[in-house]
Amino acid sequence: MSVASLLEWVDARFCFIFLAVFLSLSYIVKHKKPKNYPPGPWSLPLIGDFHHIDNGNLPPWKKFAEQYGDIFSIYLGRRIVVLNSLKLFKEAFVQQGENFADRPVLPFFVDLVQNNGLIVSNGYLWKQQRRFALMTLKNFGVGKKSLESSIQVESKYLNEVMANEQGQPFDPQFIVNNAVSNIICCLVFGDRFEYTDNYFQHLLQLVNEALYLEGNFWAQMYNAFPWIMRRLPGPHKTIFSHWKKVIAFVRVKIEEHKEDWDPSAPRDYIDCFLSEMEKMKHDKEAGFNEENLCFSTLDLFVAGSETTSTTLTWGLLYMIKNPKIQEKVQAEIDKVIGQSRPPSVADRANMPYTDAVIHETQRMGNILPLNLPRMATKDTKVGEYIIPKGTMVIGALNSVLSDRREWETPYTFNPGHFLDAEGKFRRRDAFTPFSAGKRVCLGEQLARMELFIFFTSLLQRFTFTAPPGVELSLEYRLGATHGPKPYKLCAKPR
């Protein structure tokens, strides 16, 4: 090698080293933790804390909490603070709720819904849309006795479908999903769908798979490195493909409503939204336009279908795994309701054990273990630390719902968590499956009605067991929601 060539090689090597050091130092300076910021693991340049994800879905939250305390930070393409106790959860989301009312702007949802709708929107638009949705659902019976009969009728249809299985093994997931979905479908679309409707069953399967994929590594990578992931193939492309098909279904429903819309006789949420578009056409910032109608309807349809149906499939599984608890629920049903009439919400006050079992199912089922993320709208002190404006905040519901400081047997299915010494139902502050604060689930009242009537109706009619020779597992399937792995059961008429 000549001297000139050697010098060129040394110069090139020096430039490479200099560039690498410069970029590393720039990254460290740019991502230096703010003063009094929650502690957390040492993040690597560029990849942050992605190297801690060892199960394909989530970093080791429990390990971090043990190491750094009830409030810690990680970096996954952005700063994230995780809250791991009821005290901090309430301090942030309830006591300082206005400071954590926003959702973080994530590339995945920007590309999918342009941050429209009810779930990921912010500010004035979100407040107007939430106000309108709550008012409209209330007008159509949510939280009132008038909706109860619709749920009772749907419970009857569900019971008939299960009875047709004649005690043979079957997978309950999608027929339960169909039943629950029909309630929200009546409210937003004005119609229900038969259990034999293959197209609708396919839509439910698309939603289920999309939500599962949203919780995996690829979706997290998309939010961290969107400029790269938009150009790469992978499961994230399947998510967008599935949602486009579901969105197309919603758009068709909106077009059908526009064809025979009568402002003087609103049938459902879509009709009411069309009327509101006329009233609010001069207030563009409120979001009453056809595009936002599509995404708000999508949010109601998906949220109103998935979470409650997943809770019910957990409930049936826990009854199979705990036959003595199932027997006690059925004994209470026989005593209070009998076999001659359907369950009513009014019965709940006289059925503390059944109510406790449903609550314990929600606690153990833990459908949204990480909650939906929030974002700090200003620098805010939580605990001993400062959470800077713009930081994504996760109030980990799994830590609250299984906190040893709050629950006597946190990892055991125990209805006694919700019963006092006299067997009466008792409320627990740490029971937070619907979240809390400004972003508390707007469908909470509907979900409570559905869970009680569907669950009680099923246990009134059937005894649930595992298929002969099969030992069912409590293993979960974690995506955007936390559900049981697919299983088959036998529904034996009582």
C-alpha cells in the first residue's frame, strides 16, 4: 500500500469514527433526560429501549417497576412515563386530569384516522365529539331501562344459538362477539346482524386480528420509525388492510343513512350526527363532518364490541375453571330470578355474589392492561418527579388491578375481593377497568348493563364445562387487548 493510499484510508477511517461519535453525542444531548425526570433503564442510541422487548410485545414492566419504583421512564421512539400504582394513577388522571386529558399523536393513528374520532382526537374537537356521543347514547337509552329490553332480546338469541350446539364443544368467541356487537350496532347503525351473516362475522374477525396485531412489535416499531416502516412490508401492512375494509363497511352504512335520512325522526347515532352536521356547519373546529362521522362511528362500533365480549369469554372460562363459583352464581340466580323470566338490571342489587363474580372477571381479565396512553399538556409534577409537556404517559392498569397493596389475593380468581364480611357487595377504589379522569370510558354504563344481563342470562340457562378429556388453560393472547387464547366449551342446558 502506498503512502498516499494509507493516508486516504486513515482519513476515511477518521471521518467514519468522527461521524459515529458526533451522531452518538448528538443523540445523547438531544435525548438527555430533563431535570427531575422519572428514572429508567439506560437507552441505547437510535433504538432506545427496544432491546428490552424480549417477548415480542412488551418491555418487562414488572422488572422495571421493581428496579425503579412505581413511576419510571422508557424510550420507544419517544419519551414514555409509566405509572404503576393506584396512588399515582389517581394523582395524575383524576386530581390533575386536565393536564393529562390529551392522547399522544402517534404516527400509526395519524396515518389510519388522521387523529379523528372519539378515541385519539384531542382538544376542542374531542370535547365536542365526546359531549355529543354521550348525549346521543343517553337519548337512545344507555344507562336507562329503555335499552334493557334490547339486551334481553339479544341474550335470548345468544342462548338459542348456544342451545343449538346441543352440549357439543364449540368456540364461543365470535357468537358472543356478535351478540355484544349487535347492541352497539343498534345504537349506531340502527340494525343488528344475524349470527349466520358471514360478511359480518368476517368483519368481526378482521377487527379481532387487527387489534391483536396492533399490540405486537411491528406496530410499536411503526410509531417509533414511521419513515422507515411505511416503506417496509410486514404485519403492520395487514393492520392497515384490515382497518380499511372495516372503514369501508362504516362508509357504506353512512351512505345508506343519507339516502333515507329524516331529520325529524332520528333512528340512531349516524342520523343524529347528520343533523348535528347541519347545526354546526359554521363551527369547523368541532369536527362535525362526514369524515369524522366515519371515524367516530368506527370507534363506537369497535370499542362497543370488543372489550365487553372479551370480558364475557373470560367470564365463561373462569366459570369452567371454578365450578363451585359457577354453582354459587346459579344458586343466586335461581333464588332471585328463577327460570321463568329474563334477568334485569334491577336484579343486580339483590345479587351481590353474581355482581362480585362479574367484577372479579373484569379485574382478572384485565382487558386493557396498559390502558390507553395519555399525554402531558404541560409540565406536571407526579409523585416526586416532573413529567414534561408532550410526554406520553401510561397508567398501567395491570399494576393497579393486581397490586398486592390493594388486593388480598391479586393473582387468584376471588369474588371475595368485592364482598364484605356479611356477603354484601363492596366497591373497591382499585377497581379501574374503565380507566379514570377526563378520558374515562364513555361506554361504561352500557358495558355494565351488558355484562350483567348477558352473563346472568347465560348462567341461568346453561352450565359451562370443558370438552371431555380437555384441560382448558388460562393462557392469554395479548394484542391491543388482553384476551383468552381461543378455546372450546360445552354449554349444557340446565
